[in-house]
Amino acid sequence: MSRLKTKTVSNNPIQRGVTAGFPIFIGYFPAAMAFGLIANSIDLTLYESMLFSMVLFAGASQFFALNLIASGAAVYEIVIGIILVNLRHLLMSASLSRRTTAASIGARLMIAFGNTDEVFATASSSEGPIETPYLAALEITAWTGWVSGTLAGFIGGSFLPSGLQQSIGITLYGMFAALLVHNVQKEYWYIPVAAAAAGLNTILVRVIHLQPGWAFALSMILASLLGAAILPKVSETFREAEIEL
């Protein structure tokens, strides 16, 4: 009897999606709490903060947008910066679209909206075609963790001292550092590219006095071009060295 029940549960794509998405929920919740706290500290309303997470649903770019908002950047600078940060999702969506069973445009748009880094990694690890109910349940579970965490963080920030609220802004740099470390573990030559981006941004803001939004966009583009020029050559050199060894 128990075996039959276990088999039924495992064959239910929605239940499998919720189960696979629950660890993402757990991981997103504290990060989203930090987002809600920071949003509260820069005087965004609860409605604005919740709409931010519900509609955008992109962790790193949301923290980045808060930083630009706090620095007084123009709306178009924030939009351009978010687009640049999220360009990687084009490749991830293209990869998932080849395996998903979703046929209608509406289903594909829904899947594209919920396709975050963690969702992509989880869905890609499954074998065979990715069922639409499974992927939808996976994404909704992750989305719920992010939205509920934002709400909890914003409300919690209302009771925290102002000094503590301001200190939570370090979370932004912690998240970006975590993203950098994740890539460095795969290929340490990302370090000079990241250093070049940081150096260019510092020069553009501190020396040339360019607005923060444009400085970030230009730094990202120039550093990406540098990485595209040197990283493939470096990786190929290391591969050849490993083969010789």
C-alpha cells in the first residue's frame, strides 16, 4: 500500500515540482527578507516593494536596482542596468525551451517569467522532457518564497532601529560576492574581469563623475568585452596544459 502511494506521489508532476522547489523556497526567503529590509530603509512603500518582487522576481537585479534608486539614478538608467544584469536569462530560457513540453505561448511566457538561476539549475538536472506542470509548480514555489520573504523583511524592518536597517545594506555586496565566488570556483580568470569592472566603475564615478547608472552599464559592457576576448583563450590554454599532463 505504501509503495503504491509513493509511486503515485512520484508520478505527480505538480508534487514533484513543489518538492524540488522547496529548497529554493528556503534559500530565497532570507535573501528576500534582506531585500524587504533594504527597500524599507530607502523609503519604498510596502506596495512598491511587493510589486517589485512579484513582477520582477530577479534577486541580484532587484538589489542592484535598490542601490541605483538610493543613489538617485534616473529611471532609464535603472531599466538599462536591470536588462544588462538579466541578459543571462535569455540563454537559460533558450535552453529550457528545447526541453519543455509547453506548447502555447501563454505557458511559455509563464515559464520564462519564473526562470531564475536556481530554477534553471534544478530543472536542467532532470532527465528527459520537462513537463509543464512540474516546471510551473517549481517556479511558483520559488516565487512564493521570494515574495513572502520580501513581505516579512519589509514588515520586520518597521520594528528595527534605523541604524540596524542601514547596516543591512551590506547584504547587497554579499550577494554580488557570492555570485562572483560561484563563477570563480569554475574559472578563476573571472577575477581580473571583475576587478576591471570595479576599477572602471570607480574611475567613471569618482574621477569622471558619471551618473551611477551609466557608469555601471559602461563598466559591465567594457568588462564583458574584455572577458570575451581573453577568457576563451585562457581556458583553451589550460585545457591544452591539462591534456599534456
